[in-house]
Amino acid sequence: MEQSIKKIAIIGSGTWATALIKLLNDNNESVNWWVRSQASADYMRKRHHNPRYLSSVTLNMELINISGDLKQIVEESEYLVFAIPSAYIPDIIEILPQHSFKGKTVISAIKGLIPKKNLLFNQYLKEKFSFEEDDYYTIMGPCHAEEIASEKLSVLTFSGKNPVIRTSLAKRFQTAYLSVRDNNDSTGVQYAAILKNIYALGAGIAHGLEYGDNFQSVFITNAASEMFQFIKAATGMTDSSKILTSPYLGDLLVTCYSLYSRNRTFGNMIGKGYSSRAAILELNMVAEGYNASKAIFRLNTDLGVSMPIVETVYHILWENRNAAEAFRKLEKYFL
């Protein structure tokens, strides 16, 4: 078995982390895998599948060093792929020594802001660990883990400053059923991934309120425009055509429309009358758009972008605004 020169670590054990492990498995890549529960690690080592997420995927454990020891996994790896919900990041990595990321390449598959601080993951690493942002890359969609599991044709986008490194990373994940793209806008694609979850949650609310496809199409068109205006204000992006590419518009569309989308599902529950708390308990998975709506709302108090969709979702989720009434007010921006 040929070993990779630089070992990749996948940090996380949910659907997205498991899907990334499958991609590396299919490319015969040797990989370190951190999972939060040592019991889960022991189970997967013995049974060759993740019992909670994408359980139909059979894993070649000969290629996987799986462990619940994060310090060891980080020390033994040169590429660190983080695929855990943003809300859990501080609690998980606070145990790591200050020097842990020195000389490492960090790849984020995180689609949310770090709570309370409202920071992107690279901003958090710089603040907490003095991490060099030139060594930071991202993996973004449009791509559902469930479709990777069933080997349906999908696309991932790798972003970062160094084209040689991001191309090399992309090749290690590319398979017959997964095509890869790359760009240099790691900040913009992160904000796009965060915003699309909020908009998908809003699309779900609209569906729960029994708005039709015609309204949904107008809703998503306005969401794309709102997304561009925010990214433009946050990053200085000036090329509006960029928003029409896969990690921006593509990811927005699939998250708003797909039945796999947990954010759309969460929103649908809200539209049907669930409280936020009840929807969280019922879904039993993290819908990143929930926390993201508060974070983006607060970030935008400084940026001052017109964001009626984000504001509407925020008011419904965090201020208990009646969803039907809030969407009736939203209609005037579209119709």
C-alpha cells in the first residue's frame, strides 16, 4: 500500500466528515481520523462503518488511523481538515497547545461562524493560535454528503491563496463521481456557505407556510443578490459574475431546494408552527443557519447592507416573530 507523503487528518465524525473519509478511501489515501467519542472509534475500527452517519458507507480501516485523541491526530498530520459544526469548535480545540498549528495546513469544511465572537474559522485560529492565514484553505460545495455516499456526480470547490497547494489538495479528493474546482476567494466562499444556510432556512419557512414554487424562485433570486451585496461589503468583491459560480449560487440553490438540506428541513418546521427549541430537538442535527442568522445579523450592524431576508429569519428565530406575519412584510421587497 502506497503511503501519502503528507498525511491528511479529518477532524469530525458527522455526515460531512464521513463523506470526506469515503473520498480519501476511494483514492487509497492513508488518513488520520479524529472522532469525539473513543467508543465510536472502537466501533468503527471493528465494524467498518459509522453507526450514526452515512452508515451505508463501508470503510477500509486499513487506510484509516482512527482515534479520540485530538492532540495525537494533529501532531501526526500535516493537513488538518476540520469538518465539525462551528458551534463546537472552541470547546473541541481549546485543549490544543498554542503551537499546535505551526507548520500545518488547515482546510476548513466548516459552514458557520464561531459563536459569540462571530468569526470565520481562519480569523478564530489567528486570534487564538496566531495561525498564518496563508496556510488556510477551504472545501465548499455545492455538495451533499448523502450524494457522495451514493456516488452521485458532485462538485467541490477548494479555495486558498497558493494555487499549487489547492490544486494538489483537490486532486487527493477527486474521484470518478466527484469533480473539483478551485479559486482564491477563501473568505468569500466561507461567507457564501454561511449565508446560504440562512437562506435555505428561510426557503424552508416559506415552504412550511405553503408559499409556492413561484414565490420560492423570487425568494432565492433575491437571496443571491443579498448574498453578493454582503460579500462585496465584507471582502471587497467587485465582480458580480463570480456569484454565479458553484460555491456561491450553486451551493445556495442546492441547499434551498434539496430534501437533504437540514436547514431547509429546520425552516419547514418553523413555518409549520414549531418553536426554534422544538425544531432543534426534533431535527437532532445541527442546522448551521440557526446560529448563523444571529451572527450575520450582528455583523451587518457594522456593514449596513440591506438584508431583509436575513433580518426576517433572525427576527423569527431569535425574537419569536410570527413567521406568517414576518413573511407578509418580506413580500413587499420582492413583489
